[in-house]
Amino acid sequence: MKRYLLIVTIISAVFSKAQEIKKEIEVKQATVFLQGAKVFGSTNISLQKGKNTVRIVNLPNNLDEKTYKINLEKNTTLLSITPQSNFLKDDEFSDFEKKLDNEKKKLQRQVNLMNIQIKNLTGEQNIINDNLKVSPNDKSTPQDQLIKLTEFYRKRMLEIDNQVFVLNEQKSVLDESITKLNKQSIEEQTHKNTNRKELLLEILADNDTSLNLGVSYIVSDAGWIPSYDLRAESVKKPLEMIYKGQIYQKTGQDWKNIKLFVSTYRPSYNQNRPILSPLYIAE
């Protein structure tokens, strides 16, 4: 009986172990400062009742880990938050990179098979050339046999040359395709997201639920620069000054179609309240 209880306990422990959920947030809003930006993003997750482990991946490398804020819905509790860096990320292939690699392997296999055929055909040519070497003083070979050997040589060597020519043509086409795939792979690596920051969250859920998880943080590799346009319709009319802001961001995240605000606030400034020492006036 104790043995059965032990087995049931082990199985229960295995199934109750938190399964890690890997997610990437979608940026929804950014408040851009003169130097830096506060970014908010979210993602939908499904939690099981009990303890859940959620890993947020592809976060900007230059974010301030002290500024993380996590938004959860009711009936969930944030147990812990652990910033991490994934230095093995460069070894991971995207789905598109895997597709390119598989296609390249297929083409390379065809090229290797063609090289084997060309090698065998060339070897056959060498054997034929070695066996058809007849000395000028050798009169033991009848003339009609020499004619037949010559015809065989001409016919077979022509067949081999044609086959090698066609194989080399096909191989050139495959080599061009492989070269294009290599260039596409290099291009994919150039634009590949190199963000390595991750966030490991331990979340306790009261029951099975699906929710929208929000994450905000401050990054340093973004900002905006004020610029001005002066316009005048004539010398008799006042100048019109247009105030603009040139926004830049190098976070590695997509800011397309997000809510965007600009601010003159400087998050890098010390925001701690000053501690004032009392001053005493002597009598």
C-alpha cells in the first residue's frame, strides 16, 4: 500500500510541476524622453491553477532591470521576478532560417550526387584511355578490331562528355540557387533580433485562466531631438514656428502602429527626495 501511495505521490508531483510558458510581448505604447523611453507591451497567456512559470523573451539589451513593472489581472499573484540574459540565443534558428537551411541542404545533396556521377564518368574515361593505348609497332591487333575499338571509343567518349556537360550545367544552376540561399541567410542574420534580455516570472493562479500580461520598463537606446521650422508667407506677416520632434529608437523591437508620446522628463535624474538637515540659529 505504501508503494502505491509513493507512486501516486511521484506522479502527482510530476504533473503539478510548473510548465514554462515562453512568450514575446507586443509593444503597445511608448513614452519617449529626451534620453530614454518608457515602453509598455503585453501578451496573452493561459495559466493553469497553481504555480506557473512565464518566460518573457527578446527584451531590449539596454533596458534598466530596476524599472520592470508587471500588470496582472485579478485572481493571480506575482510570486517572483528574475531578470536573465540568454547568451545562447545566437545559436537558435528562426522558422524562416530553418526553412532556408533545409532547402540549402536539399540542393547541396543534389550537387554532391552530381559530383559523384561526374567523378565516375571521368574515371571511366581514364580507364578507356589507358586500355586503348596501342603501340605503333604493335601488329598483333587486327585492323578491323582497331576500327571497332575506335568506333567504341568515339561513341562512348561522346556519351560521357555529353553526360558530364549536362551534369555540370545542372550543377551550375544548383550552385546559383545555393548562393542565393546563402545571401538570404546572411540578410536574415543581419536583421535578426539580437535582444538577449529575458524575464522569468513565477505566477500563482487561483484557477485555470487566460489573461493579458502587461510589462513596462525603461530603455536607454531611444529618445527624441527637438527641431524647429520657421515659415513666412510674406515680410508683412509674422513668422510661423513649427515645433517638431525627431524620434529614434534602437531597441530591436517593432514600434509600428503603437501609441507614442514625447516628454521632456529625464528618468536618468536622481528622483530621490532630498534630505534636509536642520539649521539652528544661535542666540
